[in-house]
Amino acid sequence: MESLKYLISTEKAVGLMEIQNTLIFVVKKDATKKQIKKDIEETYGVKIDKINILNSIKGEKKAFVKLNEQFRADDIAAKLKMI
């Protein structure tokens, strides 16, 4: 969990959770895709299909994490009391 900062819960993020089974995390600037994948899989017990990285104008690094079909992003968000 060293590379993860927090889960984003905006309206857009919740829409991605429901429609595309995707979670959006803000991560540390020096985090790699491999580190992010390892941290999320170990912390939440899920399998990840794909990770996309976005460096925002505000200086944040966001990871768009597409979960495997066996797992639901809604369930993880509910466990974290995000939705």
C-alpha cells in the first residue's frame, strides 16, 4: 500500500465503477504500474486486467485500474464506504 494515496469518489469515478468496472486511485509520483498493481491486488484481494496512468495538471498522478470480470469495483467502493 506504499504507492497508493487514496481512492477518488467523484461523480465521474462512480460512473466508471458502475459501467466499466474501473477504480481511480491517486498514487505517489514515483509509483510504477507494477507497484500499483501489486499493492492493489494485495490490499483488496482482486485481480487487475489493465492500468492506465494519468499525470494531471494539478501535479497528481492518477491510476485508472480496470478490474477483472470476477471482481466488482462497486463492492470494493462499498467496503471502503465510498458509495
